[in-house]
Amino acid sequence: MKVIYAKAFIICIFMVFLGCKVDKNQAQSLGFPYPTATKYAIILPILNADLKGENAQKIVSHCKIIGNAELNWSVEIEQTDDYDIVLNYSVLENGASAIISSAGKTTSHNLEITKGRAIKYPFNWRLNMERKLIGQISLTKGLNALNLSLNVSNEQIETNIYSLELIPSSKKELIANDLRKIESIRPDMKWFSKLRYGAMFHWTSEAMPLSGEPKSYKEAVKDFDVDAFAAMVEKMGVDYIIFTGSHAQPHFPGPLKQWEKEFPGMTTERDLISEISDALKKKNIKFILYLSTHIYGKLKDVEQDEFERLNFELISEIGEHYKDKIDGYWFDGWYQCHEKFPTFDYEKFYNISKIGNPNRLLALNTWLYPINTQWQDYWAGELYSEGVPQSQSICQTGPAKGLQFHHLVVLQTDEGWVHTKMNTRIASPSYTNEELVKYISSCHDIGPITLNMSIYQDGTVGEEALQFMKNVKTHFKDN
């Protein structure tokens, strides 16, 4: 995909030099416009559809359908045009077809088997989401009724659907230009693709100590032993860590003035982020900051203007304050944010994410759903359990098509993301050393694997988990 984009960019420059425009059909032949929805798409979430089916269930932001089903939307169209129909779905066997109809016009498509990640996932969610072009339909300006009939040859076939997108033909050239633009300004990702593995720590206001009553968040920040933490991380052999700035509550472990203004009492005098980054950089370990956008952006309580203001101002301050202490961002909650604010200015947010460090990387987590923008640098990759490695560093299939490969898995699946149980030891790793080493090795020179490790409030991970990671380090040190 990267080669395709590079060729497209060269062709575009050549045509601009000649004073020519890029033909829409030619742009499409270059692989556009379907890596992501872009700001020109009309997005119809499955949760907004009138759903009819004997065995259909809405889960999170998608719908799990066994057998046949019918979905109906009412959609306001701003201009009469031919619209490409893109379906965000997952199906793991042949025999499913989709029929789209509106005002007597119909198009049908046999749904291809989707691929890109592992089938297994907790709670038996068999998600393997991809964005697929399934047809084209003419729609007129004004209110349109749109029907999707899902037909299967075997009533046991499972189809998971996230959303339907309508892409106006008249906007294809603009979409192609946007995609070329982001490809032309992304930083060099070769160093990232060569990283082997890193650790994510959900050290949050909810993290519990091994025993006894938890400290307040401010006390825990004050007492955090940075030197001991850095020494522990070094023993794991990781190339980088992802550390939590804010999670379920809008705390931040540092003295940020704008953050304190928005969330009084939720910042700290001690700059824990700065201290951890400095300590790790002495050991050649990179630092990526985790932030939960739907929390600090007050997603449930604000409209888009305020949501954008919070994002732009708070992230600008972080970038200006920390500069090259932060090598990357991992922003959570972006499928929720995109569903509420599909016209969010991703390009502006991307540029803001580079403030203080133009080489800083950006990932916007959309879980297992297809990414909602190419204005990011690598896939957040929240798989929970191990996934299917890509054959190239730029994903060619699956929900992350067009982005740098990266997978995030949980080392202790009995724990989840955060160690929240009082007076309880952190659970044992859910993998053997051989399994994890094999998985990491299979992704070598393609992209890194991040292991979410449960952590106590005092900043330790427990001897069993530490020894496990020491064994992983030993393997790669000797190979």
C-alpha cells in the first residue's frame, strides 16, 4: 500500500507540473478512496438502524447477526449524486450477501470473507472487521430511505456489521488528494517497524496496591519510585513503554495549567511523566503517552465545538510542555468519539499532536472496528489476545488497512487492563514464554507487539511477571 501511495503522489506531482487535474477514475485505480471513510463520507452507524432479525443482537457499536436480517436508515442527502456503498463488516465464511435498495433502485453484493486479525477474542466475539466496497446507488437531495437486506445460504452464518458509508462520486478527487497529503507528511516509520516489543502500564487512579488501603492519586504520584520503575522496565528488555496519563478519571500526573483549569484538583505538582521519560531515555527506552480522549474531551457532556477545543488546547499544552520527552501518543476512545462527531477536524488534531516534537507518532484507538481516519501514524491495535501478523509493515488487509502495523495484547487476561482488586496478587501471565516469543518473532521487522502488564499502585508488577519478561528478554538477547 505504501508503494501505491508513493506512486500516486509522484503521479499527482507530475500532473500538477503539467497543469493537469487528477481524473477521478484514475484516482480510484490508484487504490483510492477506500482506506478510511474520510470527512466526505456519510456514515450510517448500525446502532442508528431499524434492525429486524430473529437472531440479531447489538453489542458495543456493532451488530451480531445469525442468519438473515433487515436494516433500515433514513438519511439526509445534501446533493444528488452517485454514491459508492462501503460496508464495515466481518464474516468468516462464504454464503452471505447484501442487497441495498432505495426508491426502487437496487444493488447486491456477495460478502467476501474478511481478514486481518485473529478470530478468537474474549466473550466469543468473532470480529474480523474490514471496509469493503459493495456497490453504488443513486440518491437524491433530501431525505432518503435506505434498506439493507442481509441474506445467507446457511442460517448459522454469523455476520457482524459496524456501519454503512456513502461516498459521493463527486468527492473522490478530494478524497484522493487528502490521502496523498497525509502520506506525504507522515514521519519515517522504519525505526518503529523494527521495534520488537514494549510494555503498556495502566497505572491509573484505580490501580490497587498488593495489600492494604490504596493511597489517593496525588499521594501515589508523590511516592512513585521512578528509579526503581525504570530499572524494572530495563530488565524486561522492552524498546518502549506506553504509560497512562489519564484513564477512567481525568487525572494527570503533572503540573499542566490548562488541564488544571478544566479539571480542578486533578493535576499534581510532581511531574511524573517528565521524570519517567528522562529516566527511560537514559536507558534508550522510548516513551509513549496514553490518554483517554472520551474522558478528558467530556464526550458525553459537550457538543463538537467544545470537544474540539478541549482536544486542541489540552494536547497543545502537553506537546509544548514535554517536547521530545514524548515519542508518541496512544489515544483511546476514538470509535466512540467518531460516532458522535464524524466531522471532527482530524487533520488539525494530527498537526497539534506534533507540537514540540514533529517526529512524535500518533495512534487513535478504534478497537477492532475499521480505523476512522488516515490522519495518524500507526494502528493502535487493541486486539486483547494475539492477532494475525501482517506480511508487510503497512497493513494490507483488516481494520488497519493503510497504517503501520502494531498489535496490543494483554499479558494477564484474568486481570483485564487495570489491576483493580484489593488485597489480591496480580494474575499469572496467560502465555508461555515460547508462545509469546514465537508471536513477537513472527512480527519481526514488520511492527512491534505491546504487552499490557498489570501494575500495582506502587509501580511494581510482581516477581512472576517480571521473571516472565526477563526470560523473553534473554531469548532476544541471545538471538
